[in-house]
Amino acid sequence: MGDPSRDDVRSRLLSWYGANRRDLPWRRSRDPYRILVAEYLLQRTRIASGTPYYERFLERFPTVRDLAAAPFDDVLTVWEGLGFYGRARNLHVAAQAVVERHHGMIPQSYHDLMALPGIGPYTAGAVASIAFGIPVPAVDGNVIRVIARLFRIRENVTSGAVRRRITEIAGKLVSPEQPGAFNQALMELGATVCTPSAPACIRCPLERLCLARAAGEERTLPISSRPRSPRAVSVVFALVTDNRRVLVVRRPRGQLLGGLWALPGGERSGRSETADLKSSIRTQAGIEVRVGPRWSRVNRTFSHRKWSGSIYRCSPLGRPKGTESVRWILREEALRLPLVPFHREAIQALAGLESFGSADNIQISQ
């Protein structure tokens, strides 16, 4: 059985997509800005959880100029809870570059799109093909899986050489007449039919063309390196409060949850929780604290980290000085900042309990 015919793949896939495509908000528009937002926001995010964020984001920033002019904290506030906060920074910087370099118009060239901050081949290909009809591939994880099975690629798809081969195949398959629809059809097939562990081959429009299906290997392909398990890390944070004020610090760029405001503290160095906490607060906010009772436990899993530890109630020994990365503010003001989500929960829980009386000796279990 030879390689699938390019024309057969195109015609079968586009016909299937026309009849089975999901009605998603970003597919109702050819506005390149809306497509750009969708591609940034939905990377590594489930459609169901990402759609409300997409709609809220466009309500708050309806044009690229609105986004470029907004303070980054406003962008993070809308993004809060979605994760992968580096994407929010990249999208914000890209919007500013569009305004500064392209007079507020999303560039219509694949190469100009690639030159925007934070945009890689996939995002540039998706925007170029969907918004502007340029016949270039858009290769994401779904497309890699579909092509690896369709052409029975029995090599590790995480290797650079194999990725380049798949991208080359995808480029040859793209429909010159309907590149955007074709790229979306490949992604849609991978997301809904040619899924990672249980491909629904009997519903696939490419079943008779698929080399992996013919060889009985549809469940064993693609071959990839096994993802690493998140590394377990101990953390400790401080809920430093006094007279309705709370201490928050900005997490540095490049770190997990970078850019968000947070309770002081972080990953431990191996001493006692109290010693690590005091040291972190001294470094981050320049003050000493009295450590009180545990307020809540921390159990949070991220893509490459698994945090476990505690949040302690603390009292400041002195008045914290506000800087660009340190704020000693009323709780209601803190809650208007883009906060680490479980730190927001801790501040909200404190406010809720204090509305019923003293929360000095109460521990919240999580």
C-alpha cells in the first residue's frame, strides 16, 4: 500500500470537516486579531475550559490597539486561572509590535507573522492560512498524530528531524484553495476522531488511506518520548496581614506563575518551614515577620512541578515598604490584582471568616 494520495486526503478531509466541524466562536470570524488571540490562548488548553476565557478576553480587549494599550496587569487579570502565563505576556508584546511596526494591522505575510514576539511556526501558519488564505501548514500536536498514523511514521516524533519531515508532509497536503479549512480539518480530526489513546477509526474519513490502520498500528503510533512526571517540590507561603492589609509580591518573570502577584514565599531550600519562610519574606519584601499558625495546606500540580506545603498566618514586625514588586495594601485592593489563584482563595477565605469574627486561630484545610 503506497502513500496516501494528496488529492484523496484533501477531498475526503474537507468534505468531512464541512459536515462535522464544531461551531466554535473563533471559527465564526475571519478577523485576524480574533484568530491570533484564539491561537495564543488555546495552546495546551482544552476547548471547553478555554472558550470562556476567549470570550472574556475579547470583551475586555476587542481590538489589537486596545490590547496593546492596556497595562499588563489588566491582561493578566483576564488571563488569571488559565495557566501558562508566558503566553499572556507574549500576546501582549505581539500586540504592541503590531501597533508599532504594522500600524495596528495584523501582518498578512507568514514571515512577518513569524517575526512577531512569541510567535512560532504553528501560530504563524494558523493565522496566515485561516485569516489570509496563505497555503502554509499549521502543525500542532493533533496534526503530528494524524500524519504520523496516516503515513505510518515509525520514528520518534519528538525528534527534530521527524518533526521537520512531518511539517514537510503537511505543507504538501495543504489545499491551495482552502488552506485555512484544511489546516483546521486536520486539527479537528486529531482532536475529535484520531485521538491519542482510542482513535475512532470507523468514523474517520481517512480510514481507507491510513497506513497505520492498515498495519494494525493505529494505537501504537505515534512514537514519542514518555513525558516526564511533574517534580515534587516543597513550598511555603505567608499570609502576612495586619489591620485589613495584606502583603503581596510580584513573582519574577521566567519562574512558575511569573508576573502574577502572590503571597510571599515559594519553593523551599531544605531548612525548617519557619526558617525558609522568614528568609523568603526578608529577601522578597525586606521585613521580618512573626510566624503564626498554619492557615492552609498547598497541593497544586503544574505541567512540570508538583507543589506541596503550607500557607502560614504571619504578622509584620515593621511596616513593609511598597515597591514595583512589593505591595502592602487593603485586601480588597489585592483582590483586584492578577493573583496566583490559590493565593486569592486564601485571602478571600480570610476576609470571609473575619466577617463573622476573629480568624486569628482558625486553620483552613485544603
